[in-house]
Amino acid sequence: MTMAAAIEGRTAEAKAWSQPIRIASVDIIHDLGAAEAIWRACENPHVSYTPYQRFDFLAAWQRQVGEREGLQPFIVIAYDGERRPLVLLPLTNKTIFGVRCASFMGGKHATFNMALWRKDFAATATASDLDALVAMIQAQMREPGRVSAEGRADTQPIAPNATSEGRQQNRRIDLLITKANQR
């Protein structure tokens, strides 16, 4: 009887996934148009995001602000083994104090600078998953040793910690792309 209930219920209708939810590959896209279809597909109830990560908002921001500041799209999309997006990092490249850095699109105009995360992956992601993400980004760079991800809020704040807005800006992980032989 229990088996019959499961067969007749939603459990039987759920799609079985053949592989665990882990990062299998990464694409880096430098053109908003090329990322649009995947990005829009990520804007669904199974993905964590806010209006500030929507394609329409950040595409307009890139056209109106990013391009004028010389920022280039650096969109990272991590996929599982069945090529389903797990995380989309809407980043831009910019140079800060001679170091080329990837930062979230939207800058100070977006209340939340964050990625679009598939909820089931976000709930189970580990430090190893994030290390794998960085390693896959590094593998696509000409000089992989120039890429690192570091939490710098404590040692290098970008805003005063005296206000909640400043503390919010300092909650970040910087993806650094350094000059050759600078590390």
C-alpha cells in the first residue's frame, strides 16, 4: 500500500537526476547577448536571486553605467553533469590599484551583489564545491595562477564598517586576476 501511494503521488512524477549536484563544468561569457537565454532561464522559482540579479536590470546597468566606466562583462556559469546551470555569477572586469578584479555587476546601484544560485545546490554547496568553481575558472585563464578568490572584508574594507550599508558592501569575496608574477 505504501508503494502504491508513492507510485500514484508526486514522487513518481519527479524527474530522477542521474548525477549528484556538483559542478562539472564552467563557461565564462564576455557578451551579455550570449548569456541572455541561460540567464533568463535561471530566473525561476528554483533559483535564489533578487530583482537586482535579473537580466533586464543588469543589462541596462551595463549599458548605462558599466560601459561608461570601462567595465567588461565576465559572466561565469557553473553547470552540473547534465549541463543544468547551478550558479550564474554576473561579474564585470575592472582594474583597482593596478590589479584586474572581477566584481558583481550593478556596483553601488544594486542593493544585493550576489550570484543566481539554484536553491538545491546552494543548500548543499561545500567549500570543496567553491574551490572546484575557482579551479575551473582558473583552467580557462591564460595564466591560471593569476586567479584567486579571497575574503577581504576584514583586512581590506571598501567602505566604513560604522554603518550597516558599509558592512553590507564589505561582505564579499573578491575574485582577483593579478598581473603576471605579482602573486
